[in-house]
Amino acid sequence: MKSHTPPALLKLTNLKKSFQSMEILSGIDLEVMPGDRIAILGASGSGKSTLLRCINLLEFPSSGSIALDGQLLGKATTSTATRTYGQAELPLIRQRIGMVFQQFNLFPHMTAGENVMEGLCTVKGWGKPQARTKAEEELERVGLQDKFEAYPSRLSGGQKQRVAIARALAMEPELLLFDEPTSALDPELVGEVLRTIRQLAQEGRTMLLVTHEIGFAYHFANRVLFLADGVIYEQGTPEDVLKNPKKEKTQTFLARHREFNF
Amino acid sequence: MIHYRWNFAPVWDNLDVLAVGALGTLQLFAICAALGLSLGLFVGWVRYSGSKLPSLLAISFIEFFRNTPVLVQILWFYYALPLLINVDIKPMMAAILGISLNSAAFSAEIYRGGIQSIEKGQWEGAKALGMTLSQALRRVVFPQAFRRMLPALTNRMIEIFKMTTLASAVAYVELLQQGKLLSSLNFNPIETYTVVAIVFFLCLLPLVQATYFLERRLGRSDQ
Amino acid sequence: MHVWNFQPVWAHADLLVLGLANTLKVTAAALFFGMPLGLTLALMRLSQAKVFKWPSSLVIEVFRTTPPLVQLFWFFFALPILVNVEMTPYIAAVLTFSIQSAAFFAEVFRAGIESVEKGQREAGQALGMKPAQVMTRVVLPQAIKRMIPAFLERAIELMKTTTLVATVSYADLLFQTNEVAQKTFRPLEVFTVTALIYFSVIFVASKIVNHLEHKFAITGEGTVR
């Protein structure tokens, strides 16, 4: 019986990354299907952010491959394991992947609306009126339509992060990456951002979320990855990994985070 | 385009002339740096001494010498001062007066910047122990401030070294002055001035590298 | 006791005014050429390509590590023979001080650019911007705001440095001062007046710059558009 499975949206094969002499990622194999909502957990230094940053090539993998929509990124070199990534293709790849940073990284010299418009105008070449309409839509989606003219310095942390999310969404990415989006927020502001992310999940977007919010991961994700020793140490449904972890390090990690609420 | 045939022979033959100039440069630099940096300490102290008149005088001194070109200052001391006090001022003295006082004004501000950069808590800790203002300054604040001031101070020394060339305007025998002499004697400005530039570059390079090094370790050197 | 007599000085005030105008002219010209040159040098120095990095580093280091007067003499006396061109004091002055201030501006630019946080660059890249776009849309607008105080301070420095042109007989304020002193035999009065003129212009400029620095620091946010 042949099943017609669509190609994975994202496929990582034996991805490794070293910084100087330290190997952070020791061989990551991952397939992300459209509509997947994957939560990535792990101790500090386990390579969670590095993994995310390799996907949109803010870091180049030391070896291994990345395929987006079945298409391998970069060019093969003589060594079969490594690939090189050319300057010209990077912007084209990154346009298709959205990233939300822990430190928001909003452009302080532009208003919220201009931040959201920026990618559309400068990268995609849209005209200002079109971009503005789209920006207004996305800001409305995150509930900040009345902050279009506000500068980031006038916004709270939670609002800034939601604008950052709108900025990523405006590019209509195939894949959304969240690098600890709430870690830099005061506790009372975390909720508004998580609500926005959950709303996106309900819209069926493909998302990878690196987070410490285990309770949120449980409700949001359809798959949970626990990183340790530079590999995907344990993987499964939230029920499996978070409530009934099978392996020792996962259990230790979760035990230290007892205070979360399901 | 460049058909010129370089000929350094006349320069090498007259190295002794340049050497005399280099000596003059170093002498002037040493005197002005020592005078300027220490006078600056005094001026800075007076400026913050609390009494109205001395403080005002110090401020005027600092503002005046920072906001006028040093060449104007040197020439004033050379041409104008003799008439005022009826004493002949030699070129070297005019240069020393101009450059040292100028440097004192800038140094005073460096010291101020360094001292002001030390958090209030340090002062309070010292006072809480029962130290007087002067003890607090000497034992606690200045030692810390000095480290922060080092990049700006070495930068100031570089500026002083460069300023010694201005003494050539009053015919003091320093390196550039000797260069002028040689180049007009031998009609070879290209080689002469190139050598002079290289000598200055080599002399200043260690100081400049030291400043970069200190800036990296201790913070910026903006004055 | 010297008897002050400013009358002969006022009689030649027009020469001094001409001198002041020329001083400002040279300063303005040097700034006009020096700023874009400084930005170019800074970007070259920041690039990874050796063919850009090394020449620009060389120019910057040489012009920061040699005395301006030596540079001026070289451009005025040596260069015309080397490349077989006519040289006037004005051209030598503008040439020297443009490159010299560019070397200092380059460092100000570089510091400003490097002071923009890495995250800003990454956000631009993550949106799919090319490196040039990241520089022009994200980094430079933020860097320039921070650099303005340093620039203005450098500009004021330049006003003081340009007095050197008097030594190659360019008719700036200092040169004219000498002329008037020789005509009137009253160097004390003339030089004092000149010192006061320089002081007024530079002091006022300094205070304006300080005020602007405060303004930029307080508002923090700026409309760079």
C-alpha cells in the first residue's frame, strides 16, 4: 500500500555545529511537517538556540544538511558531509522563514508599523501603500492596531514582542521560529505573548518554539523535543515527554521545573 | 604619471641635522607633557576646591585654553607677551608656555571626567568610614579614576607630541624645523618631508598602540 | 607698563574679517569632503576583503599617527613635485585636512557602527535583508544618531587645526593677524583680539554642541526619517 506523504517542510539530516573546539550540536535529525507545532526544551547550553539559528542560517552548520520543501540548502563541497552557503541565497532562504528573538530586536528608529512594513518594502519590494495595509492587518492580528505610529521605546516588553511577531508574520513565512520569546519578559507580560502564539498555532502555522514555559509547551505543541548532549535526546507527544519522560536526563530536567502548571 | 626619481642620499648625508631636530622635539615633548599633565592636576583641583574666585579663575583658564587654537597661543606668547611684561621670550619658552598651558586645560578636564565617572557609592563608603573629602579622593576615588583616565591621558600625550611641530612656526629647532631647513637647502622636499613623516610615525606608533590597548581594556578615551 | 592701543587694529578689521571668512571656508571644505571620505574609509575598514581593509587601515593610521603640520607641508611642498601639479595653499589645506579629518571620522563611524547591537543586524538578516540593506536600513540610521556628538566635537577640533594653514601663507585669520601685526607694530593688541575672536567662535560652537548632546541623550528616540 502506497501512501502519498507530502515532503517534509523542513528536514535536518545529521546536523552538527561546533564553535571553535566545542561541539554544540552532535547530529540532529529532524523532520517538520506542515502544521507541526514543535516545542524544543533543554538545559542552558544544550544547543536549542543554536539549532534554531542554524535553520535560518544565522549560524552555518559545521556539517550535515538542511532541506526546505525538499530542496537542499547550500552547495555541496568535495567533502560529502559539509555544505557551503553563499551570500546570494541567504536572503532568499530567510524570507521564507520567520524568526522571533528573545530580545525582540525591533528597529528603534522606526515605528511599530514601519517595523512590520520594513521586510515587505525592503526585502520583497512591495510598494508603501500595499505594505501599510498588510502591516495594519498583522498588527490587528496581534491586537496592536492602535500602536501603528508608536515607537518601540513607548511599548511594553509584551507589546514589543507582539510587534516582533507581526513583523515576522507579515513576510508570510512557511515556517516560524521562536527563540525563547518570553524569557526576557516580566512575568505579568508573558501571558499576552503566549496567547498570541497559541492563536497562531490554532491558525495551523508551522512553528518551532524554544521555550522554558513547560506548561505552555504541553498545551501548544503536537511534538516535544528534549535536547541534551547535542542531540535530540528524547522526542514524542507532549503527553509522553512531559508527563511520562522515559529517559533519565529528561526526568531530571522536568523534576527541576516542578513549579509549572499543566 | 609619477616620473619622479627618488633620491634619499642628501637626507642620509644630513641625518645629523635631523637628529638635532629630533632631540629638540623630544626635549620639548618631555617638558610640555610633564608640565601640562601635572599643572592640569592642580588646575582641576582648584576648579573643584569650593571657593568661588579661584574656582572661577580655573574655569576661565580651562575654557580659554581649550577653545583657542594652540598655534595662536604659542604665537601670542612669542609676539605679544614680551610687550606686556617687557621680557624677551625665546622660541622655546613660547612653545613651552603655549603647549603646556593648553595641555593643562585639557588634562584638567580629563581628571574631572575620570573622577566624575566613579559612582557616588564609593564616596559614601569612604565617608561612612569617617574619611575626609581629601582622604576619600586620595585613597578611594582617585586610584580607581586613574585607570579610567589612562586612555585619555595617553591620547593627550600623543597630541602634545604632535603639537611640538608647531614650535617650528617660531623657528624652534625641532624635527620639522630641521626638515624645512634641509629641504630648502637641498631642494628635495619630497624625500626630506617623507623621512620626517616616517620618523614621527615611528615615534608616535608605540603611543598610539598603547592607547588602543588601554582603550580596549579600560574603556573609551573621549575627552 | 605697556599702553594698550587698539585703534590700529580696528583700522584693519576688514583684513581680520577676511581672515575669519577664509578660516571658515577651509574648515567647511574639509568637513564637506572629510565626512563622506571618512564613511568610505570606515566601511572599507570594516569589510572582510583585504583589498579594502588594508589600504584604508593604512590611510587611517598614517593620518592619525603623524602631526597635521607635517602632513600639510608634505602636501604643499612635496606632492606638487611628485605628481607634477599646481599647488595653492588652499588646495593643500583642503586636501590635508579632508583626509586628516576623514581618518578621525572613520574611527567615529566605526565605533558608532559597532555600537549597534548584534541583535539588530540579526533581525534584519532574519527578515531576508541583504548585507547592504542591513547596513543602510538598520545599522547606519542608528549609528549616525550616536555619532553626532563625536562629529561635532571633531568639527570644532578641525576649526582649531586649520590655523596651521597660516604657515603655508593661506590668508586665514591667523595669517591676517600676522599681516596686521606687521603693518601696525601692535602685535599685542592684534594677537589678543584674534585670540578673543577664535575663543568666541569656538566657545559658542562648543556650547551649542553640548546643548545638542543633551537633547539627543534625553529624547533617545529620534525620527531619523
